[in-house]
Amino acid sequence: MAVSTAEWEKHTCDACKDVDAIKNYEKFELIGTGGFAKVYRGIRLCDHFDVAIKVMNIQELQLKNALSRVSEEVRIHWQLRNPAIVELLEVFEDKINIYLVLELCATDMQKYLNTRKQFTEDETRHYIKQIVAGIEYLHSHQILHRDLKLHNLLLTKDNNVKIADFGLAKQLITHGQTNSTMVGTPNFLAPEIATRQTHSFEADIWSLGALIYQCLVGKPPFDDQDVLSTLRRVANVRYVLPEGLSMETKDLINRILQKDVKKRLTLIQIRHHPFLLKRQMNDRINSSRNSSTSLRSGDSGYFDTSPLSSSRQQTNESTMSRGPTTLNSLPPLMINKSQIRNASSTSVLSCNNLSHTNSISQHKFINEKLIPLNTQRLDRRHVITKSDIMDILDDGEVVIQHLVEVKSGSKRIVDVFRVSSDGQKVEIVSF
């Protein structure tokens, strides 16, 4: 039995609520295919806004018992409002198909990587930082994506990443809840899924590690001649890091691709890892030439779309209009405080918030005598010692990474100490 129009109409914009809603759009060339769907480039006729139209045949969905899965995909995707997530604009159906109208992007990361073979560490940092932000947003709403791969990561014409395709996503009731269904793409499955054990949000983090590897090397870390061989390599965590990758890169990949989920880095730890911290320096260096990394329509078979505003209010009030932004059948989304369960390893000290026992006169005297801490007069440098790496970044921020030697004789980063250029912020992160 098909999903009724009433089931979908709460996801439609007021201008397009009629029986033949597809007539409000013009559909062009095929730009992608999936398990149950075909995706076309389209345009919304009322305002000539470029869109992607995901079309799913109802009869085929019925034969494969997939209607409930599509309903869950829509329920989850409709809740999401974040710059790192592809926008779902409208959902409707006719007698033959179900249609999902989505934000149109320039290409996907897999197609872009195919043209580039591999990304530089700077480019990978740029992408991973945004992907981490998107995953953090999903996990804070108890949503497990379960199919993170380059095909499902879209790029805007401004070279920004958006997470797409929630066909396998699962919204858990609590953050401690686990799942036992084996779904996903073999090359990016976590060992706990490959071996049919219960799994949770750590599985998405594993997929992130595999993505980082693929971006830098050009192929997934566990790729093999067939699915069974790939799953065997995943279960045994057998992969090779090629020469030429930086120490920070190897450390990050090795510490994400951990079979024991308790040893796997958390998203907070990944965000503070030296591999991503380096990006701050490159941001300043490249800020004046962002246009050089922009994607053009000639880079792929996809077409450019207007950039999505970072302001949700601007987006909803301008060309990217959509229907009601809440589902009456769903409770309001709340950020789960347990998402920052490992935040105890991160200590942030603000010099402005330190308590003082000195008298007012003493405090005034100290302020008059002491010159405020700043690093603007220091030369930019990169220094390596036996147990530490120190960087003075382009904006004067000081970053010190503490190393320890492991059994294999190599070294890994265990602590990162950061001081802002004005001395107002001190941050210590332990891994």
C-alpha cells in the first residue's frame, strides 16, 4: 500500500500543495542513482530555484518492503537544519512515484576525488573539519548516519561539504542505545558492524577514519577483490599507511581505526587533534585566495547551485523556501548533554575568569606594572625536540604537542597545549 498524500503533505511548501505537485518542477538530466532512487537535476518553476529531485517508484518500494524505510528517511532528514547537511525542501507523491526535492550541489566527493586521484593534507583538513561538524550535529540529535562515504558527501560550488542520503540513518532513543542491524558500505563498515555485534555512534567515527584515509591515499583502507575479503580485513583492522603522510596524519588515522570502540577517538578529540589544528594556520594563509579552490560546473557532470547561506533565518526567508520546519508527530529535538561525555579531557581556561584575592588597589598596581601577554613580536616557527613539537602560527597562536614513545619505537601525540596570541585563552587537550 502506497504512502498516502496526507503522510507527505506536511513536508510540502504552500505554493506546491496540489495533487500533481511534480508539475511545479521541471526535471532535467539524470545526475545520480541509488538502491531505490534516481536523482535528477530540476528547477522549481515558481521561482526558478535549482533543485535535485530524488524519484522512487512506489511499486518497486512495495516489492522490496522499503516503504517504511523511506518514511523513516524523510522523518529523520526533515528535522535537520545545519550548513553541513543537504537541505530537504519538499516531499510529495503521485500514483507512481515518491519525490524528495533537495538542495542541489555541484558534485560529490567521490567524483571529485576521481578527477584528482588524491587530496592534499590541506584539502583533506578543509573537508574533514566540516564533516566532523556535521556528524557532531547528527549525533547531538541521536542520529546515526550508518553510510558515511564519499558518494554521500556532496560539494557546493564554493567547495564546502554537505552530508547527504539518510536512507540508512537511525535515530536512537538515548545516546547509550545500541543497534544490531548490519547495514552500510563494506569499505566503510566498522568492525563491530562487520562482525555483527551491537554498535552505536562510534561506527560513524570509524567511517570518518576510513574517509580520511581515502582522501589522502586515493582508495579506501580495506579495499579488496571482493566483499568478503574486504569485511575480513575490516574485522582484523588490516591496512597499510603509505610513506609520505605526515606524523599527525598517521596518528589521527591510527587512533580512529581502533577495533576497540573505547580506544577510538571521540569527535571532540578529533576536532582538537593536531592534524585539524594545523588547518588554522592554512586558513589564514589561504583566506585571500578562497576563489582558487571553488568548484566550477566543468569539474563534474553536476550543475552548480546557489550557495546556501550560513544563516538559517536567511535561508528560510529567501530562495530556499520550504514547507513547515517541524513535524507534528515528532517531539522537539534536544541536544543530549552526554554527547560531551569525553569533554573532561579538554580544559579551557580564560584569563578573564580567574578569581583574585588581591585588593582592588593591588590589582590596579599589577595591571599598571605588567605588560599583557602577547606573541605578536615572535617569529613564526616550527620547532621539533625529542619530546615536543612547537608551532607559532600565522596569527601568533602558540601550539605545543607533547610526544611519547610507544613500544614499536614510533612516537604519538598525547597532549596539545595552546595559547592564544593575546594570552586570553589557554587550552589543554589530552588524548
